[in-house]
Amino acid sequence: MHITLRVIPSALLVIACTLAVGAQAPMAPAASLSIDTLMATPFPTDLVAAPTAGRIAWVSSNSGVHNVLVADPAPATAATRGRPDHKWRAVTNYTGDDGVWITDLAWTSDAKTIVYVRGDGANRQGESPNPAQLQDGTDQSVFAVAVDGGTPKRLGVGSGPVPSPRGQRVAWVSRGQIWSVDLATTEAPARLVNSRGSASGISWSPDGSMIAFTSGRGTHSYIGMFTLASRELRYIDPSLDRDGTAVWSPDSSRLAWIRQGAAPRARMFSPRREVDEPWSLRVADVKTGQGRQVWKADVGYGSAFQGVVADSQLYWGAGDRLVFPWEKNGWLHLYSVPAKGGTAALLTPGNFEVEYVSITADGSRLVYNSNQDDINKRHIWTVPVDGSSKPVRNAVVKSIGSEWQPVMMSDGNMAAMHADAQMPPHVMVVWPDGNAHSLLENTLPPGFNPTALVTPQPVIVTATDGMPIHAQLFVPSDLKAGEKRPGLIFFHGGSRRQMLLNWHYNYYYRNAYAMNQWLASQGYVVLSVNYRSGIGYGLEFREALNYGATGGAEFNDVMGAGLYMKSRPDVDPARIGLWGGSYGGYLTAMGLSRASNLFAAGVDFHGVHDWNQGIRTFVPDYNVLDDPDFSRRAFASSPMASIDGWKSPVLLIHGDDDRNVSFIESINLIVALRKRGVEVEQLVFPDEVHDFLRHQNWVRGYKATADFFNRKLRGRSN
């Protein structure tokens, strides 16, 4: 099967109250809305701007087929009202729903080649994911493709490719070591740096003569610096602490990095509001290697480092200023400080969270998105790195949705992702006047009808301990006055996530949003809950006391959502179900084990059922005897601790190569439920990982979910 995205001339698309979709198939009636069609909408990721030529590139995932797309600027015309147009085209031609994704896009310095990674990394047993059971196997490899024509070339096993800012050399990490190749020659890829530990975070000096990287040593880490000409490797200002995120000064003479203090390993799935030794910024002279502290976080809130979504957590901006994220006031914001040291300046004040961040080529401005003034959406803002003026919102004309992953293009325009309640995620080019060209031409599947989707309503439910909890309500469009429908409550995973009032920017939750829309079209009243320990509402909400393994405080939110649905006049209180994945599977299981009298059925996608097992998945040497009080509290906060109260039927869905939630979690649960006579159904995907890699497995899982709820809550099959 070939990728369905095709280059066909179409009219300019401008974001309006409902985005126009160009020349598409005729609109289908609402009743024909299907999960197949919703899931067939393409999903864009890894948006990157070329250093020259006004080009952008991204990955388009379309029904399990993943390819690299490039958009080139075209001359302005009367149709574009004098603004430059952009036309996209595919530069790779992979086919088939094989579970092999593309990530880590990067441009070479001449904007003629893109490097990328295809495939996922191996597990602890050295096995690469292979959910399609490909007999040639899979691996994670670095590729390069010429964007003006050519066949992708495999460079070697590895990930994280970073092209040099000068010339055609590319460096990447393979099995913890740094490899490289010069694309302008016929040389074979070879190991560039021979170092102990595991390398990550490659950063080229602006003059292309050196590489800085993080050298992980398990208990500590260093900043390594390698000079290509002399093949000299040095470790800059080594300590007993954890150093990382190295960035270069524009003249390549200095390095700056983040240092986090040595400390015992933090408890997973437990509140972490502050640490004893706050993190700091250090700067070193490249010639001498001597480093010094130029800034340190205060004790208390913000002493524990919290990052944003960005290529780097530290930028060296114009005016010799260092830019970084900090939670000093309980919200994740951007700050800057002179590289010589001084007081940090708050760049993004207010009660909101900064998320995707990039910096302009000249280092003068930051471009980011946040939920400022719109707590349940995302919008793009810019601010000078010196804080000389207030942030300005880059308002997309008539946008009613969210924007994310903003990047400045070399031609002065901006590219970003956009979605609203009806139109799924897509790439757009934003002109300086705020108008936008959406690159949707002929990409939506036949039969996709945006008007068939409902607009979620923002609601706030009250948890049983009094905490206000944000949620989104999907009400069936055909609901009549006086009707009582079955209700469903959805819990996202993470837990560091936030569901929005529009299609989501994360693939997993893009899928979940599509599913909630489909369930609403099937007649269910659906509530999507942003429970405590998620992002978007500040540090105190994210690091809520007694959450997760320290008390399961989120169960108060589960009950609050259940009681809210029970109180609604359009919901049948005897037909309320739960569904969710990962952390959301945990909360689904918590609701069923502790309140089967309220929740009539549930679907649990790869959920955590015993926190001690869940922690061990990430920390293999975790021993419950090391801290018996914590491990007892962790088990008491788990569904397995209240298994005797579980009466409602459940569908368990899991892949047996899950690297996030061990498959044994579902095995142990089904054994316990069978022993107690609880009705259990199951759907297992051999060789599938946590975030299902195959499109067909998502669709099968969602169809099984709807069928299960139809039978248990409505008394009928699909």
C-alpha cells in the first residue's frame, strides 16, 4: 500500500471558524462517522525548518504508513494575496502498516538532505519491536535522503542524528557511542568518539570543529567535548553530580550546561516538588576547560529541574544570554540570565505552562506555545530573550483550535501544527500578518466529514476531596430532551498529559480523541478527565500530594467524575463505564475495584495494577524490602489491593512486548479476577509495544472496546 498523500493543485486553504478542506469527497451524513475514517486522518510529527531555502519537513503517518514530506515555497500569486505559497511533496515512499516509525528529522546545512531515524530501539534483551512479525526483522537505523530526488540511504544503526552546521558530516549515537559519516564523500560510517559510558545529546560547535555531548555513567554524568581535527576527548569540569544539555556560545569559545545535584534516585510515581540541592547553570571556557557556576535555582519550588518540549533545555541567545525553563513560581516558564552570571529574568509571567519551545536563527527571540489565557488549549507566542518586551501572541486569524511545535522558517514565515475540535492535526505556514496556509491539500480520507464531529464542552467536576478537576464533555449530537444515554469516562495516560478541547498533538491521544468522538457518535455521553498529576495546571497539580504510588489520590477524581455523570439528567446512572490506557488503565482498574456499584463496566488498555511491579519495570533493581513502608503504601494504592471489591466486567487489552507496563500486570490481574468469578474478556497483540506501533492494532482495539461497551451497557452487539 502506498502513502495516500499526493501532490494535487488546490486552492489556498485559510483557517476559519471551520477549516476548509479543499477538494474532498462529498460530505457523509453524521450517522456514517466511523472509527476507520477518523483514524485514517494523517498525523504529522517532527516538524523542522531548513536553515535556508524556506523549506520545512515533517513526518506524515497515514494509516500506519510513515513518510517524510517536504514543503517548498512557491511564488506569490493573486490567489495567495501576494503571500508566498508552499507546496508539499513526499521524499520517501515507504509502504505498509509495518510498525516501523520515522523520527528525529534534521536538515543538513545546505537544506538539500534530510537525515532521520527509522525504527524503535531495542529492549533490555536486545530485541527491536516487530509487531508485524517481519521475517527480515527490524532495527533502529539512521537514514539520509536527498530532498530533490534520490533513494534513502541507510547510514547505520543508531538514533539522534545531528548534522554539522558546516559541511555534510552527520553524527549520531549507536549503542552508546558516537558515530559519523561525511555525506559529501564515499567514506563508510565509523565510530567518531571512543568513550566510556553512554553518549547522548550531541551538540556541534557553531564552527563545526567540535562536538559536545552528555556522557551518562548511571549514577552521574559528564559533559564530553571532542575535537575532530586532533581527535582529542576531554570531560569539562567533571563532578559527582549529573551534567547534561550542553550548548555552545555563538563563537564556539564557551560551553554552558545544566548541572543537577547528586541525590538518591527519586521515587517513581511520587510527588517531587523540591530537592535538597537545586540545579544550576555552568559555563566553561573551551580552551582551559575550567567551569564556573553562573546561576543556581532557589531552594523550594523549582529546585527540581522540569523541562519543556524542545531540541534543547538550554539556549544560548543573543546578547550573551542563557535561556532555560524554571518552575520558581509553581508554573513552568522561560527565564534568561547573562552568561557571565546574574539574576534570572522571567520572560513569560502568568499562571500558565510553557510547552514547545524553539529559538530564532539569530537567537533574539523565543517561539513557544502555552495555555496562556486558554487553559485547555495551546497557542503560539514570541518573546525577546532579554525580556525587553512582553510576550506577544502570534494569533492565527480566526483560529478556534490549538497550535503547537512552532518553528521559524528561513524565509521569515512560521510553520506550526494546528488542530481544532473538528479538523485533525496538520501543518500550516503562518504569515507575519497572522493569516495561514494549511497544508491539507487532498490529505483527508474519503468520507471524512468534520461537521459530524461534536465540539467538546469544558466542564469542571469536583473530586470527592474537593479538588476542582477540568474535563471535556462529548455530548451526542442526536441527544433529545429527556433521554438518558449510557455514559463513558475516559482517563488519559502518562500521567504527565493534558487532554484538550480539540484533536490532540500526541499520537496516542490523537487516537483517544478520535475514539471519544466515535463513541459520542454511537450515542454515549463521554467525559474525558484531566485528573491530578497531569500537566497544564501548575506544579502543585502535577506533583499532587499522595498521588500515584504514595496514595492513589487520583481515585478522588475518578469518583468525582463518576458522581458528576450519575447526576447528569442525560446519563443513565446504571450504565456508566470507564476506559483508559496505561495510567488511564490504572485509574480504570481503580474505579472498577473500588466502586463497581457505580461503574458498570470498563476497558483497561495496558494498565498498571500493582505499583511495585510498575516501578520495577523501569527500575529493575527495585526491591520492596529496601523501603517496606513505601512498598506497602504503593501496593495499598494499587487496584490489586482492592481486588475483592471488583464485580464489574472488564476487557483487558495489551501487547506482550510492552516496555512501559509489563505484560505480567495484565496476567496477574486476569488470574486474580478469574479466581473471584469476575467476567473478563481479553485482546492480546503479540510483539506489540506500549504505544501500539501498528495502525491496525489501534483500530482493532477501539472496535473491540465499542463492541464490549455496546454489549455491557446497551445490551446489543455491533
